[in-house]
Amino acid sequence: MKSQNSNLIFQIEKGVFLLGIQRAQGITEKRSTAPIFSNVLLEGTGQGSGGKGKVSIVATDLEIGIKGTYPAHVQSEGGIAVSGKKLHEIIRELPEGSIDITMEDGKFLAIKTGSSYFKITGSNKEDFPAFPEINEDSMVLIDSNIYREMIKKTLFAVAEAEARHVLNGALLEIEGIGHKRVMIRMVGTDGHRMSLCERSLEDSQGLLGEEKVRQLIVPKKTLLELRRFIDVNEGIKTGIGEKQISFKGEDIYLTSRLIEGNYPNYKQVIPQKGEQTARVNLSHFISVVRRVSVMSREKTRAIKMEFLPGKAILRANDPEIGEAREDIEVSYKGEGLTIGLNYQYLLDALESIDDEEVIIEMQSNLSPCVIRQESDPDSLCIVMPMRVQEME
């Protein structure tokens, strides 16, 4: 009996095909434990008299998987797995227009457009890891803006390759707050800083289930992939299993294992409202921090901020290179203090803010520095201070 793989024939627009391959690249381009994980699976379905159908592009590394479905003229159904990197390099360079894709001899993928012709060695779709079926009935629709805002305001603080594996993901906490309403909260930390964003929404579809609180640790890589397609989807269907989480947009499906373990108690890190409060123009503050940081030590990335009535003085120095100082106008309430911070952590927090003005709250030079914005009281960033004497 002839393999089903040898039947795949379809035509697809270059732009559509390239988009699908690029979405899969975030998974296939990483170092893989086996050659099959550097491949993408192409499957054509739904052929009819007019040749209309869909082509799915699947990539997985067993921790996270993505499946996009795109319109194509499918003349013959089937599937094959080919190198994602090589397919991307070819399609990216082709001119705009329709591309003909054909199986040859059951193990090659032929790509034709105009006078261009390419042939890639492939492997049987049966050798590609199985992708979980989508059960949309158990998924809950969540506004894309909620995910967009939470990812923007927390992802930068999530650790990467941290020995404490739970810090390599963001905490997604769902808490009941009343009749059919929940608070959905995202927290990121790497032990030196923390970010938090929460939003309330209706839970008429049972996102929380029978529990009062659910805590999930979603890998950073998963949230990076989710961020890549939320802008083109008004709503994201979300499904939560015991050990995995799934997100579905209009034409794309993302599924991921959850990180197992206990996330740190983020509530213990949030200090009481600081007695020292500064308000400063956000864009100007970012510019000053960037300028002064040029003279900070590469190892510590430390800058010193001295807050006084009406102004703040930012300093940085490296004994082997030189020093920098710049004053900036601030609205300040407090007795005055000097605090040392990692300038990159400070910039990451500032760049997650949308207001024209940023609010900085401090209790002492050794207490956590809290960064907020007035228009969004349900989000905050915390940067742990550095001992000023260590910066001398």
C-alpha cells in the first residue's frame, strides 16, 4: 500500500506560508535533543472539487508545541516532516506569489515557483511526535489584551536558565473574588527583582473549577511564543490541565507543559507603602538612567540615586574608566535617601510602564524599591537594592 505521505500536493501564498513557518521557528531553532525536533510537520487536509483546504504547520520539542492552520489549495492530502530552518531559508527568499508544494518519491518535498525549484529530504509524518488533540469545549475565552498586558509587565523579570527551575517560568494565579468572577494574576521573579500584574474577569465558563485558588507555573518560552500571536487574535481560548496549559487563537494552537514545584511566596516580598515617594517624567528618567549607566561597572551594573526635595542626583562610576553624574527634576516626598540599583533591572521595569509619569516608593536604602504607574494600580515592579558602600 502506498504511503499517505507520497500524496501531499498543495498550493499556498508565499506570505501565508512564511508566517506559519516563522511562528514555528521559535521552537525548532533552539538546540534540539534529536533531529526530529528541528523539523516541522506539514499536513494538508480538506481537499475538494475546488481544491480548497488547509495546511497545518506543527513544531514541538516535547515541552512546548505549536500548530498553525492556514488556507491553501490542497489537491491531495498527506504529510511530511522537513527541516524547519532550511524550509524557512528557502521560502523567505522566494518572490511573492503562489508556491507549489509536492511530495516526490514519498520522502522529498519539492518547492516550485516561477523558475525556482528546491527539493528537501523529509521523513514520515508517523515519526513526528504526536500533537495533542484540541478539546475546545473545556477551554475558556480570555481577552487578548489581558495576556498582552500581563506578559509585557512581568515577562522581563522571569529568570532564564536559573538553577531554581520554578523561577524559569511565570506564576499564573487564578483566584476567586466573588460570584463568577476571578482575579487572574501573573508574577515573574529572578530573585533580584519581581513584577506583578493582575486583572479581574468573569468566570462563567469555569476557569477556576472547584478550587478557590489555582497556581500554575508557565515556562518563559511558552509566554514568549504566546506573545508572538496574541496581537492578531481578539480572544485566546485557554485550557488548563493537570500538567499542561493550552492557548488557542483563530488559526493557531499552543500547548505547553507546566513547570512543577512551588513558586516563592511573592506576597511576602511586597513592602508596605513606602514613606519616601518620588514622581518623575518617565521618558526623561529613562534617558538619564541610560546616559549615566554608560559609566557604571560592567560587573555590577550599579547606579546610585540620591533623592532630595525637588530633584534626584544619579551617579555611576568605574575607577578604571571614570564617572558620570546627572540631576533630574522630581516631585519628592520624604526625608531624602540614597539608594543603589542595578540599572538594567531599573530600565526593564521603567520600559514596562505606559504612563507619562512613574512613581517610585522606598522605605530605606536597603528596602525593596517599588515602581508603579498611576493608571494601573493592579501592577507593580520591585527591584532589590544594592548596598551603597559596595558601589564606592
